[in-house]
Amino acid sequence: MQTFDPIEILGARFREGIARAYPQVGMDADPLISASRQAQFGDFQSNAAMPLGKRVGANPREVARAIVAQIDVSDIAEPLTERSIAGPGFINVRLQPKALATLLDGLDHTEVGLPAAEHPMTVVVDLCGVNLAKQMHVGHLRATIIGDTIARLYERLGHRVVRQSHVGDWGLPIAMVTAKLLDLEARGELPARLDLDDLNRLYKLAQAECAGEQRALAFVRRFGSNAKIEAELSEIDAEADEHLAHAKRVLVALQSGDAKVRAVWQRIYDVTMRECLRMCARLHTLITDEHSAGESTYAEELAGVVADLAARGVAEESDGALVVRVEGIEEPCLVRKSDGGFLYATTDLAAIRRRVQQIGADLVVYCVDARQSLHFKQVFGAATRAGYATKLGATEPSHLKHAAFGTILGEDGRPFKTRSGESVKLADLLDEAVSRARAEVEQRSIDLSDAERQEIAEAVGIAAIKYADLSNDRVKDYVFNFDRMLAFEGNTGPYLLYALVRIRSLFRKAEAEGIPFDPHAAISIEQPEEKALALELLRYPKTVRSAAEALEPHRLCGYLYEVCAAYSTFYDRCHVLKAESEPVRASRLRLVELTGRVLADGLQTLGLPTVERM
RNA sequence: GUCCCGGUAGCUCAGUUGGAUAGAGCAGCGGACUUCUAAUCCGCAGGUCGUGCGUUCGAAUCGCACCCGGGAUGCCA
């Protein structure tokens, strides 16, 4: 694979040099190339001599000398000499400005260094995870946008990606809502039009009606307890039991394919998914109807899965339940309850089997809350034991990874909730961000039309929320703060959008002034700000690959912020259109254009909307 | 009890494979607008990297013990 990353190029040279200097070590020694932290030491350094000194039993400075003697980097860097060696054995490398121009040229002409993978994998990303009859709330934000960004990262690398939303559309809670709707229908009170708010109300009502203990508790708190009240309580409990029994009957009817029940269920499904998919679109994620693979779609397979596990001795009986024991984990994976019912682990096993053996996944990524870590360890272990994680005809199992994420916290450090303790509706959260962005746009972009300002506010608000989430280390909790994420200074979505706007604005201005852009003009890197920017740009391909590999979008966020910061400094110090000479202007225009392409490509890969003006 | 995750500047966070003097942003202080969009840039100040011991030429990073916070923990999903 062609590379324009100085770290990779120097790495290859050093690896060869080490092999020549120490044949007994060969090519497997790590060249340990990294960017120098301080300009006085040059641009890059190799730390290979120290561990190598230990390995061959020699003084690390001597080792450094031996390596330097075997390496020729004169085509891209200043020649290595005795003076390149510093401290305990650091080898410092200073690039030639001309080499930098050549590398930028190469990056420019190869899809910014990321051509499609030669051997594409199939990657299934489990994301979003909504439930029927419930509004998307703040808890779904991370599963949706982190999952979508991980999917985009693999797509950008040329892999085949299948997004799947494991919709919670089956089981008793759904049957309870279905029962409510059937009651309304029987009484002729079912409205012709239902929205998700209606269903959400019915969901809560059904939950309350079936939760006898809680109702009884509320009753006692309100009135105190005596003999008469206790009679009242048992009546409430009996009522709840009847509601629950009714729901269970509906569940059985649903599972056995009763047409009338199924029709009502379908209506709940359609109403929920219509609103959730609209929210996914507003979030600028590529999640559509075809990506829904709800729990209900596995219902028919569960009995077969359990029978298979039992027949092959993978599962065993324990206290009346059927479990799969997993090495290294104390708690076994329960696949069948003692009453014969299946559990969510059963569904997940069926899902892994389908994803690996039918869809052909080489990698399945689960973008799900960190609290489910144990569950996924069990399920992954059980699936691997059962052979469900191995593609048909393959010898090694595919990779199953849990991309766990932390909780969104409020200012008080507690999970983010409304004042009344309810979870925050995602729609409300987005509206708030957009309206705050709108207020800023009103103040600053007075020359734009109303429609344009609304469009910009929408993009800025959404980008702010998404970037705030994606830029944090996935597994950590983070504190949600509108003011901070919408600030236009610092590591925020709006700052990145603004940098791109300045680039686009510069090209509009160039066009207006009749300054042509020559995509083949010679690049020359002279100023320190130009060099700093150039070095950042060359890091792009590797950053995307490592973010995908580690399933960590925040690596790409941090990188893009560095690019924008380097560009802002460059922009401040190095005039482009008013450059001192024609060749310098042409060179800088190319640098700016390439910066714009890397930035736009990166933002697209993260899934952030961009704007032309703001 | 056991297991998992976290603890870095007043606040919010980065820190890649163990490398030279631990970095950003915000807030604070001081500068830069006859502009290529100042929604920006530059400078100053701010640290017992939770604590201790160990491994190493070298530890925020690896190991052990402990402290603090969060989470999970067999028949809900």
C-alpha cells in the first residue's frame, strides 16, 4: 500500500536499517518512530535503540550509531549523522521541505490517502437500539451516533458495512401496550391517528396497571395503613395481576400469529419506527428502515437455537434453567428460563448466528451501553463456543466487539434527567441546541436570508451535540453542557465548521477576484505555520484507520481539531490571496484546498453536517 | 463478597507501542481587528498524573496493594 505518512516511511527505512545492522534481530524490531514533541529535536524521532540495546546487550548509543550507519534517508530527510543521536539513544530526523511537498502531492492525488481497501471485510454494526412505544431519549443518542460513526469509519475504508438496529419490539412490555390498544379498539375508542406520544402514554399506563406493588405502596404512602386499607391493597394487587395475566394472553396470541393482534402490533411498530427514523435522519445518521432487525425477527429461531445448544451439549441444565458456561466468567449465560421462556441472551445468540453465518460478518460491533459488558462477554463466549461466531467454511471465529459507551451526566454529575426525574426526550434536546445556535446565527449572520439562517442553525446545533459526544473517550461518562458544546472557541463542533467555512469563503473570494486555482501548481513549504499544517495533513489516513480499528471516533475528532487549529494559525500568519508572490499564492491555495478536502472528508466520516457560510 | 470501568491544571477533557521539560480548551490576566469571516489568533499564569510499593536506563502509561466514584452481578430487556 502506498503511504505518504512520514512515520510509516521512516518506519520502513529504520526497520530495514536495523535488520542490516543486527541480522540476528531481523525485520521484527519495532522502529518506534514518533513525531518529536519539540521542534529543537527535529520533526521525528526513533526510540528503537534503547529496547534494542537491551535485546542485543549493547550500549544504546552504540546501537543508535550502528543503526544510523545502515540507513539512508537523504531523499526525504537531512542525512543522519552522529549528531542525529541524542540523550540515551534517540535518533532525530529532520524532513526536507521539498520532501514534504512531494508527500502532500501524493496525498492530494489518492483520495486523501485512503483508497478503498483491497480486501474488503463485511462489518455489522449494531446501533440505535430503540424500543417500541417509547420516545427516543438521551440514552439512545450515543448508541445511534457513535454506532453510525463507527459504521462510517469502516465504510470510508472501503469495507462492506451493514447497520442493524436491534429494535426492542417483542416480549411482555410490548404485549402490555398491544393489550391496551386492543381494549381501546374493542370499545371503539381507538383513534384513527396515533403518534408516539400517545403510545408512550399507553405504555406508561400499562406499566402502572400491571405493577401492583408500586400502586399499593403509593396508596399506603397517601393514606396510611389499616385493616380496611389492606383489603383495598389486595384488591389493587388482584387488579394488577389480572392486567398482567391479560397481557400474557395477548403475548401468546401475538407469538402464535393471531392476525388481529398482529395488526395492532404492526401499527405500534409503524408509528414508533416512523418517528425514530425521522430522528435518525435529523441526527444526520445513515439509518433507515432497511436497517431495522428487531427482536421479533428472531422469534421463530429461538426454539431451534436452544434445541441445537442442548443437543450438542453446549448448554446444560442448572436449577431448572438452561445455561451455557463460558470460560473465565463465573456467571453462565442463561438461554432458557425454568418456565421454558427465552431470554434476551437467546435472541442475541440468534442474532450473532444470522450476522456471521448469513450476512457473512467478519466483524460485529455492538454499540451498546457499558453496563451491558457482562452480558456481551457471556453472549460472545457462548456464541463462540457454539460455533455461531464462525463463518460457514471458516476455521477461525469472526471478531465480536462490544463498543461500550458511558453515561451522559447532568451538571450535578448524576445521569442526565429532567427536573422531574424523567429521561430527556431526544427531540427536545435537539430543539434546544438548534434554537441556541439560531440565537447566535441571528446575531452574527445578519446578511443571510431567514431560510439560510435556519438551515445553518440546524447544522450547527446538530454538529455541536454530535461532536460533544463523539469527541469524548467512548467508555467514559461525560457531562452534558449546552454552553460548552455550542461555544465557538475550543474543541467544539462549531469551531470545526467555522474553519471549513473560512476555507470555502476564501475560494469564493478567489473566484470573485478572478484568481484561478491550479491543482498542479508546485507546493513549497517554507513558513513554520505551513509546515505545521502540512505535517498534520499527512497524519490523516493513519488517524482514520486507527479510529476504525480501535472503534474510537474521538481519535478522529481530536485530529480534526488539531488540523483546524493549525489551519487557523496558518490563516492568521500566512496570507493566501495577498501572498507576496504568484508561486507562493498558488502553493498556499493548494495547501488550503487540501486542508479543506481533509477536513470535509473527516467531518463526513464523523457524520457531522457542514455549511457554506455561518 | 466478586467482577468491570473510571480518578491527569479551579472546570471540561486529550495523552497512541513505556521515552527527552505531562498537553489542549474553558474560566483568569495581557495583547492583535484600515480583515482572506476576530464564531479567530498570539502570549502569561495554572500539575504531589488518587495514594504507596515494585519492574525498568526511563512510568500518567506495566505489576501488586490500598483509597475514592460509578456500574454489573442466574431466570427483566
